[in-house]
Amino acid sequence: MKGLHSALFDSEAGFRQALDTAIAAAGHEIRVFDRDLSRMRLEERSRAEALENFLAADREHRLRIVLHDPEAMEQKCPRLLALRRRFSLTLEIRQSPDQLRHLADSFLLADHAHAAVRFHVDHARGRLMLDAAEDVHPFWKRFDDLWEVSLPCLPATRLGL
């Protein structure tokens, strides 16, 4: 591996520490792929604040999320929904198509070079990669492919009559 830092994790706490580390390393863009964000716990105050600080730091910062089940976020993530409303131009959320709902890994990518990758959403095993662009590239490309076939969901504002 060409990365300057790589560490394996095998616990929920290790996964969340890897997420925190990858978020802290982000300078321009964060990309998230997950079933429903429940295991990532991005809704926890410290992670939601880290994401808010990242988005607030520069209008060019981007956060893109692809979920299998966005309803779980809508029902259980008021902090993230508030971020969605506040940063409606820079935080985008899409839902994966039905034919890809079998995908069971989960990852958070930052700036083409950093990643927290959980090999299977039901098992707390994975890898943190820092300054490892070559190793992160396949995940970045995979996210591009997922993004292209996924549909926008969870609008920033609700229209009502």
C-alpha cells in the first residue's frame, strides 16, 4: 500500500474513530455511502458539528451522501436534516436504486485521499486510510458510479399548501 497511514478496525468504536479521523482530514469534499447512517452515527452531536464546521468553512466544500434507506435519516436524524436545510447548495443526498440495495459495505471518503471503509454494514471490521490516494481511488470511482444512478431525495425544504 502506498498510503502514509492505514489502520484496521474491528469494533463499532474503532469504526466511529475512523470516521472522525477521516472527517477531520477533509479539506474540500466528503462522500458517504451507507444503508441508512445508523451505524455511522453521523447524527451524534460531535460528528454533526464536525460536518457543520466542514461545510461552514468554505462555500466550495461539498458533502454528498448516497443511502439505501433515506427514510431512516428523515425519521432519526434531525441534526443532519437541519444541516441539509442550512447547506442546501452544498449537501446533497441521493437514494440508491433498487437493484443496488444488496450492496452491504459502507464508507466515508474525503478529498480523494482519505477513507473510513467498513467492509460489511453488519460487521464492525474495516480500514482507515489517510493520505492514500491510490488506495482510495477505487472507492472514489465507485461512489461516482453510485451517484450517477442514484436519485435525489430528502429535499432541503418541504413544499406544502
